[in-house]
Amino acid sequence: MGTRHGTGPGDGDDLDAAELRAECRRLEAEVALAGARLERLAQVERLHRSGQEALERNLEAARERVQVVEEELERLRDRLSAAQRLEALGRVTGGVAHDFNNLLTVILTHARFARTALADGSSAAQDLDRVVDAATRGTRLTGQLLSAGRTPGCRPSVLDLNAVTHELLQLLQEAFAPGTAVTLELDPSVGNVRFDPVHLEQVLLNLVSNARDAMPGGGTLTVGSRPALQADWPGASVENMVTLTVRDTGVGIPPQTQARLFEPYFTTKPVGQGTGLGLSTAQDLMQQNGGHLSLVSAPGQGTTVRIVLPRAEAGGAPLRPVPAPRPRPKVMVVEDEDLVRRMACRVLRRNGFDVFEARDGQEALASLGREPAPDLVLTDLMMPSLGGRELAQVLRERSPGLKVLFMSGLDLSQVVQETGWLEREQFLPKPFTAEELTRAISSTLAN
């Protein structure tokens, strides 16, 4: 007999349990998958939150950078505005200084002519000495005007630093308030320096004037010279340098003001008593001459300014007038200002030159057929009809070896900037003295 298979009472329960187990496994897998998805979502949320924070940090950094750039842009705009004001000032002062220097040239030369005919100590001689002194101060004024408007030309020469300092302080002695003591501590070993004489006088005038203004009730001004120390110019080689120190016992300068002292047009003085160009110009002049300027001050402790200047090379000596060469050289003087032209001719004739003159370039060209060929032409740069540069070009085409000495009431650097020319030419700035004219003529002929 065969065996009969059937479904007992537990068979259905076994099937349901298997299905349930499978369903559980499926649900467990879905739960695990859902958990993984939730974890990924949480990670995405964390990344989003981190990215949002990073974005906010970047945005904040960008805002700060924009603020810095805007502040720098504002400073650049201020500097541009100052530069434009300086340029405009230079254009105005250049024209004024040119005419003023013509007048000063005539005043200085003729006053010295008259002075030589008078006995020392007479009242007339003393009056003429005051005229010369006033005119000399006028030349410094035009120099300061030109320096304020433009970077002035640098013409270094060998100077006795102690002698220049002593002479300037004697000149300014009466300008100090009552009760001001001036002390000189000049070391003889400093010797000569190589520096533009006009620039040196401008720097010293500015520093001494500032010291005077800082002591309205009196005090002590000490001016000293000595070999330079490394602390005077950190990071530079000071072996062949000397230092001039200007120290006052005035009110001193607070730190926040010191940070802006060398900005053009910045001043702490009342309106009408300061231009704000003094220290910025002084610093620029020192740099042009290979020097350095530094300042130390504190409220109530006075101010000390040190300027470091290059020594003159060994064997250098202050310049002396060069005598006119012989035999008598022929000089043509071309100048549209009658007073200046006549004065120059008089000086040159008195110093042994054969001289003939012309009022402008056209007259000079016309006179060449009547007069002997000149050895040198002394000509003003700016003249109506035909200027000095154009005249020199025509004359040199006819006589390639002709020597030319140009003169002008404009600063040398201003002429170069205006014309892009003159770098290799001989140039005599106005105003000039009879000695300077004779020396320049003789030097040009000799070279």
C-alpha cells in the first residue's frame, strides 16, 4: 500500500511564517535603505550648512576687502587731486617766476654795480646792501614757488656745510621770538658736501622756520653737524655721509599728526600761515640729492629733525668763479627783455668779452650778416617771433661747432618737462649774478 501525503494542521502556519519572514527581511532592507538615505540627507544638510557658513565668511571677507579697496581708492583720489593742484600751481607760478626772475636779475646786478662805487660803511652802501639782501630773498621765493609746483631740477655742487648753515642762521637771527637761544654745534670734520645749494637752503629754511613757529614764547634752537650714524638712516650705507640736526624745545608733535607730516598740503597752522608744502618739498629735495630726512618728536618734548647728506668726493672744493678766457671771445646776447639784455651785455663787456646784441631770434639771424661770427650765443629760451631753441637749431645748421648757453626764468626741470629737451645743453637759470654769468660763459667756452 502506498503512503498518502496530505496537509496537516500545521502546514498553513509554516507557509505564513515564511512569508512573514520574507516580508520582515524586505521591510528591514527598506528601513536600512531609508536610514542610509536619511544619513545622506543629513550629510547633505551638514554640507549645506557648512557651505552656507563658508559662503557667509567669504561674503564678510569680500565686504571687508571692498571697504579696504574703497579706502585706498579714496586715498588715491586725494593724491591725484593734490597732484592736479600742484600741476595747476606749477603752470601759474612758472609764468610769474619767469618775469619776476628777469626783474631780480636786473636789480641784483645793477645794485652790485652801484655798490662797488661806494665806500664801505656809508649810508648809501648800507641801503644798497639791503636792496641786494631783499632781492636775494626774492630769488629764494621764486625757487620755493617753482619747487611747490614741480619737481625742481637738481644741480649738485660742492658746499661747505658748516659755512652755509652759519650764514643762514645769521640771516634768520632777527626772525626768532624774544627769548630764543640759538646754539651751533658744528663739527669741523664734516668738511664739504655735494648738494644743490638752492635745495639745501630751502631745506634749512623750512626746518628752521618750523622750529621757530614751534617756540612762539621762546626756547632753544640747536643746530649741529657731525659724521652720520647708522641710526640716522637705517638700512643705508652712511660711511661717506654727514648729518645735520635741527632740534627745538617747542611744543612737540603728537603721533597722529606725525603720520601725515609729509603729505602735500597737510598743515596744522592757521589758514594763511602755512601751505602744507614745506616738509613734503624738503623730503623730495633730500631724495633728489641722494640724502635722507627723518623726524622725532613727542608732545611737550620738542622736535628733532635730521638730514643726511653725501660728502663731497676727496679733493672736491667749493666752486670759484672762472675768469674770462683771452683773447676776447665774441658773444651774441639774444634777450627780449631790454633790462636783462643790457645788463648782460654790460657785465660781459666789463669782463673782457666782445659783445653784440639782439632783441629776439629773428633779429639775431638778421644781424649775422653785419656782425662777425660769434664764439658763443647767450639766448633766452622763451621769446616772441623766434625762441632760443629754434634760433640755436638754425645757427648750428650754419655753424655746427657753435656754442650756445641758454637762460630762462623757468626751472630747468620745468623746461625739460615743457619741451622734452635741454638735457645735454648748457643752462643758466635766472636770476643770476654778474659772477655767475661770467662763470657760465667762460665754462661753456672752455667745454
